[in-house]
Amino acid sequence: MRFRASDVARATGGRLIGPDVDIDGASFDTRDLATGMLFVPVVAERDGHEFIADAVTSGAAATLTERGHGYDSLTAIDVTSATDAFGALARWLRSTDGHAPQCVVGVTGSVGKTTTKDLVAAALASHGVHAAVASLNNDLGVPSTIVNAPDRIPVILCEMGMRGLGQISRLCDVAHPDIGVVTRVGAAHTELLGGLDYVATAKAELVRALPASGTAVLNSDDDRVVAMAILTTADVVTYGSRGDVRAETLDIDYLGCHRVIVRSPWGSSELRIPVPGAHMVSNTLAAAAVCGVVTGSLDGLGAVEAVSLSSHRMRTVDLGRCIVVDDSYNANPTSMVAALDALASMDVDRRVAVLGAMAEIADSDEQHRNIAAEAAQRGIDVVAVGTSAYGQPPVEDVIGALRELTAGSRRVGIIVKASRSAQLETVAAEIISAFRP
């Protein structure tokens, strides 16, 4: 969005230091800063004020500052907290004529947030949508999504994550969503929150924040999610096997990708979901529901067939004899089981899950052992990387272990998955390189 430095001061209650200038968007990372942007110097592990000189070099039009003084050749807006000010600016732009979108969609859930966001963005592409980049879903990510949207874009699509109670409420106070999507309540951050019921309470903050004129889009196959319907005066649309929006599976190809007919109050649409796994059918139904609510039809849903998902999320590479799925971005017990199901649906004669640790989950040892048991039930071998929690010693030579396990197999399916802290994206890349013909 385009605005003035004086607008920033007005929105944040800050003090303008230097000339009033035009600003186009904002970034808290100088590596992503484009000419004309506002720099947001976040004080965290590093003090963002140390990078203001880099912001000048990158062509920033202005900077926020918590230092109480200006900077040579750069307009500044002095504020108490750069992070809080960024949220206040986004809140102001979201509600101000000339900037505000027609609709804001918020997406949350223990699993599938980013993928669902990507699918919704594809379905609304022809209508006009600006979506969060990758997994920008926190106190910096949501304001970044709003501030960097085009003025008066029809739809802004925000992903909303949390690691504690009250965090999604805070994001909703910035974004004021009209539509709220809740995908699943799963065992993510249970170590921090104290169990699934507390996770559900945290996710429900999105539903509670919706206006009476809005719509909650809820997964009918998750009892904790569908129960959130009573928490809002907004309309409710459900999706899933018991939902208002449902899928009839026509076939599943050798990669585990589903061809479905989506049936909804706005009509039907046939499409092939280009990402393996039944959980991707559920995420696509969420996208169909949002598409229907926003546009009154499913006309845009076909764009899902060419969707490009964010990095390291069920990225499937068919190497001929070997199919590698890079799902290494993150993991919890719920998403692990979904990934194993996707691997089990592939037409291969040997299946291997290369797994790293799951972080921030309660009963961690038991949960890891349960995943190993789930893999065994599906006939999937587990190769553990960097952890012994799956009940076996971690391997040092992943490629060697895979070659030994898959020797003589006609076609092999390999999935790589772990929490972000395990950094298994490098392992996924090594596997793809090693097994490429």
C-alpha cells in the first residue's frame, strides 16, 4: 500500500522526524527491502536499528525508530515499539478508505495453515487477492501481509499462527478478518499450551473475532473445530465428509494425488489436486468454501490444479524409480500421520519415511514412538535423523541407509519430515540429488 510518513505518525502515535515522504510498503528485513519502503527495525535477538544504514543503501524511504532521534538523509518516525507500531500501521491501513481491502480472510489451525492459504490464494487469483508470503503468520507477518498489499485489493489473505493463548486475538485486532478458516486442532505446541483443549481455545480466537456479517469456515471432520460454530454470530460454512462443501473421489494416481468432484452450495467442480494425500483434499475443500463465500461460485477453483505451494510442503519430485516428497518445513503428530497416509497411498513397492524430531509437543517420547508404530502399521520403514526418539539409533549416512533399504525395489517412495528446528530440507535436497537418474 502507498501512504505518507505523516500517515505512519498518525496511525502509530509516533513523532515524525524529517520531511514527509511517500512510502510504498514496509519490511522488517533489509534483505527484502525495496526502494521506497518503510523499514521496521525490530528489537529481538538482534537490534534492527543496527541495520538502518543498510536500509538507506537499499533505498528505504523512511524508518521507524525507538531511539528518539532522526537519521541523516532518512525520514524517521519515533515510536515506543517498532513491532507494536507496525501492527498499528497495518490496523489503520486495513480500515482506512482508499487503502482498505473488500475482505480479509484469516487462516489458522495446527496443520495445513500455509497449504490451505496457498490453495485459497490460487482459487481467488482471478478475483484479486494478496496472500501472506510463506509462513509469515505472527506479529510481524500479519502486518507485513496487510501493509504490502495493493491498495483496495479485493481480498487480503492472512495466515495466523500462535504459540500461546491471546496471540491470535492480537492478530485479529490488527487484521479484523471477515472470514476465518480453522483447519485442524492437533498436537502442535501442546508442550507450551498444556493439551489439545487449550490448543482449540487458542485457535477459536479467530472464530470469536469474526463480525456478525462474517463467515467462519470450519472443518466438519474435526470435532473440536466444528464445535467452534457456537462461538460466533457469523455465518458458518463447514467442509469435509460431513460438511456443506464435500468431495467425491474419482481416482488416486500413482503419486497419491486425488482427482475429485467438489460439491458445494455454489455448484460443483472437478479437478485433480496436484499434491499427494487425503489431507490435501481437506485443504482444497477449505479453499473451495472460501472461494464460494467470496465470489458466490467455484469458477476459480480450477486454478488449484496448477498451485505452487510454499517451500518444503509436500513438494513431490518424481525421479522415475524414486518418488521423493519434501515435507520438511514442520511437523507435529497430526501432520506426521497425514504425511504417512500420503506415502501409503502411493503406488510403490517400498516406502521409507526419513524423520527428524517433532518439537514443542507434550509427552514427546511417547508421541515419537507412536509415529514409529503408525509407520510400521502402514508398512513404512523409518530412517531417523538426529534423534533416537523413534526407538532406533539415528543414522549418520542417510543416503547409504536409503540405498540399502531400497535395493532391488521396483519403485520407491520417500518422504522427509520433521519440525523446522531439525532443518531436514538439506537432507531432502541430498536425497533428490542422490537418486536423480
